Amino acid sequence: MEIKIDDLSNGEVIKLLEEHLADMHATTPPESVHALDVDRLKAPEITFFSGWLNGRLMGCLAIKELDSSHVELKSMRTSTFARQSGVASRLLTHALEVAKSRGYKQVSLETGAHDYFKAARNLYEKFGFSYCEPFADYKPDPNSRFMTLGIN
């Protein structure tokens, strides 16, 4: 799989992100949805990655700089046909490598608390993320779980 920095102009990528937002709104109360739309993912503090195999979009993931030592994972999504194929692990590995190469020391994320998000939480746990208190501008929320990982 080729993972590249993406400018969010490809229709397939936009469609995948729209599916992601739709699922977040279908499974989470509106006040607890923290997924970003395409325009907000184009912010300068965000690096957006897409993964491709033989010209087919496999998934995406972004890192958002919170400060000079801390980034947040955003918008992790695997294409429906590519689920259970290791795409999420490859994207996450890539994002962690990029964060480390840029000198960040901590990677954090917010994900859902419901069963729908269990596979994502299991993946993050497998990579060594641990549960933590809300970070950045997040507030305690029974619908959210916050996780963090120190890198060096």
C-alpha cells in the first residue's frame, strides 16, 4: 500500500470522509461528534494521509499538531471493502513514524465509547495507547474515550 500526503481534492477521499462523518453522526450524539469535515481537515496544522493499493483508496488518517511536542490522530477510516486487511495498522504505523520523525513526543486521540468503536479502541491498545483524561480542548464526555501514547 502506498501512503501519501493528500490534498483532499480527490473525489474518492472526499466520499470516504463523508461516509466517516455520516457514521459518526449515526452512532454518536451530535455534541459528542468530534470528526472534522473536509474543509477543517485542510487546516495548516493538519497533515492528511491516504493509503492506496493498485489505484484504489484503502483508507485515511490525519495528524493534527496540538503543540510542538503533541499531535492528535484524526479521521482514521478504512474503506469498507478493505476492513480486516491490516490497512488501519499500516496507516497508524505510518502516522506514528511521521510524528516521531517530526520530533513529536506524544500522540493522543479521541474515539467513541460505544461498542461501534470497540475495534478502533482494540487497535489503539494493541499499539500501546493507554486511556487518559481529555486533552487539548476536549471536555469529559461519557460518549468519548481519550487515549495517548508517548513516542521518542
